[in-house]
Amino acid sequence: MKNVNKEKDAFVQSIVETIYQLPSPKLDESRKIQISSIINVVINGDSVITYLVSDVNISDHLAIYVYILTNNRFIVVTIDTRNEINTYPFFIKEMQKISFKSPEPNIISVEIELSGNKLLGLRYPTNNEKITSFFQCLDQALIKQKQI
């Protein structure tokens, strides 16, 4: 059990370090403990498979989105420059499908269909291999879950 906790703590630490390495938006250093604690709580007892940290421009401000794939869940954590932190955990077994589309040149659109007709989407440049890799891992986790 101690190895699992050490591994989880290492992932949480890595996620927080990645957040603070982003050039923009810059978060106050005093929020590190709070962010770390929230991510730690939302992961709970799951094993982290991979994660992705991305800055996002939302109408009038910047935010940071953290996507975490665990053995059981797909977790989205949003960190707003206005001091709001929100978490959205989704059980992989409740996900319906993931679609990759190219609505325009050099853009990929990922849509995740969740139970209850909820839809989560993201558009990004085709040359962003980190994002593509993360969502391919999520797609593989969904395929694996459906085989169980």
C-alpha cells in the first residue's frame, strides 16, 4: 500500500510542477498546497495512468485544465486565474464513446460522450502530440473497459 501512495504522491507532485511550469497563466505560489491537496483528494485511491496539463483561453480569462486518467476514472480539474478550482470526475465505465474529427485543416476535435447525453469536447492543433497521446490512452481505456 505504501508503494501505491508513493506512486500517487509522485504523480500529484509531477502534475503540480507541470502546472507551475506553464508560461501562462501564472498562479500564485501560495496555491500549490491547495492545488496539490485537491488533486490528491479527487484521485482518491485510484492509480494514475497518465495526465495532461493545458492552458486554455476562456472568453475573458485564462485557465488551466488538468486531465487525469486513472484505472477507473477520467478526471478534469479546472484551475481558474480567478481562484476557482473545480473537479469533474467521470467513471470510464459510464463513458459511451470518444470521437476524433478534423473539422478544419490543422485542427482535431475530440468529443467524449458520457452517460446521460453529456458531452465533453476539446479542439486543438493537429501537431500537439501530447494531447493526441492522452486522448488515445483514454480511448484505449474505454475499449478495455467495454471488454470486461
